[in-house]
Amino acid sequence: MDPELEAFLPLFPKADLEDPPAARKGLAALAASVPPPDTTGMHIEDVMVPGNPDVPVRIYRPQNAHGAVIWLHGGGFVMGDLDTEHTWATRVAQNSDAVVISVGYRLAPENPFPAALDDAYAVLTWAAENLDPDRIAVGGHSAGGGLAAAVALRARDERGPRIRFQLLNQPGLDDRQETWSAREFTDTPWMNRAKVTASWRHYLGGAPATQYSSPARATDLSGLPPAYIATAEFCPNRDEDIDYAVRLMRAGVSVELHQWPGTFHGSQAILSAEVSQRQNAELGAALRRALEG
């Protein structure tokens, strides 16, 4: 593991989603302990997007922004909100010069699939009606990356708003957990097999998985937007993400895939680490290229 990242391992909380309220409280405390980001020169506003129910979003507008990304936070479909995602959403906006629409989607297990997907899709539809419809991307981290991939599939199948790009960072794509990394990484930092299992159990709520809950189950990946997919070496999601990238390419979709050695799931939060700085900068640069090109 990268030595800079390894030094921070004792500070990361235990990977556990068996008690969702406690997990949410822990994530909120962790997020609150981080110094607030510098948002000088950026306009930030909270908006309610019409839906069933309405969806809270926080919009980050850098000066001279180009295009927009529907940004979906991580948290195993169980944790996270607009406040815990504030630092990451700010960073995406600063590094990409894109409008970032951070989505406060409904959480499982109280609101299992398809609640989060419906919320994300409502925000995509709203953005296409209120922003430049030709320069809209979807993106997210972990569970949010899986949701972004699902939004792209649904938009293709329903002939919905055009999505220009998918920005998928360590996405959760496959409930089956049959890959080598999903089976073997039982004690990796922040995310391990037990936590992934609990995440999918809460999200599916006992319902059978489909391509819209678990995008890796999709049999046809043709016609999807170009994608940037980033994976971490010590992450249960690693192999399913690489497999998805290869399948996209075989379906004729342009893909940029970066496997980051020495990293673990969520290690980009360690901003002082050189590898984390490079990861975050590359995410922003990939999004900027896609929206400006």
C-alpha cells in the first residue's frame, strides 16, 4: 500500500453498515471533522428539484463554468447527504470548472431500490430542461458511481436526456460479488466484503436485482456515453469495475480506465497524500475534457 495512505489507516472508522443510523452518524462526524473547503469565487445554492417526492440538490457554480455533472455521493446506498458530500463536490467543481449538481437522494434501507435511482433520474431530467442539454454528465463515487451508471442505462433505454459522459469512481456495480477482488478483500480499509454485502442487502430490500440496480447485470452496453472509470487496488469493487470497462469497450463505448496502485476504497479523502491529489486532479481533468470538447 502507498506509504502515505497507510499512515492514515488508524484514523479510518470500522467498515460496518449493519446499523445504518449509527453509520450515518459516524460519517457525519467524520465529515464535520474535516476543515471546510475554500469556496471563494464559487456560487453555491440549495434547490428542491421537482420529483415524487422532490429531491434536494446543492448546486456548485464555478466562474465561467462549462457544462454540468449530476454528482451522486457514496455511502453504500445507506449513508451520505449534501453536507457530508460538500468537500468532495466542491473539489469536483474546482478541478473540472463544471457546474456540480450534488444530489441528496433517498437512502436505504428505509427507501430501497428504485428510490435513489428515481431521484437521480428526476435531477437529470430537470438539469436537461434548465441547463445546456448537450453538456450534461453523470458521475459519482462508490454507490454513487453505480447509480450514475444506472442512470446512463435508463436514459438510453427510455430515450431520455442525452448524457455526454460518465465519471465513475470506484463504482459499486455488481450485487453478485463473484469477482476475485469481491471474494478476497475481506479486511481491506473502509470497504470490505461484509460491508458490500450489507450495502446490497439494504439497497435491494429483498427484491431481485436488475440492470438498473446492478449495472454489471446489463447484457447490452452499446449506445452508452463515453466513460472514465477509476479503480483502487485494494477495493472489493476493483474487478467488477475493470470488467465493466472492458465490456463497455467491446460494445463500442469509448473508455478511459485507470487502476490506481497502492490505494484503497475512499482513500482519495486523504488530501495530503500525493496519490490522492493526482486522483482528484485526474477526475476533474477528465470531466473538463468531456464537457469542453
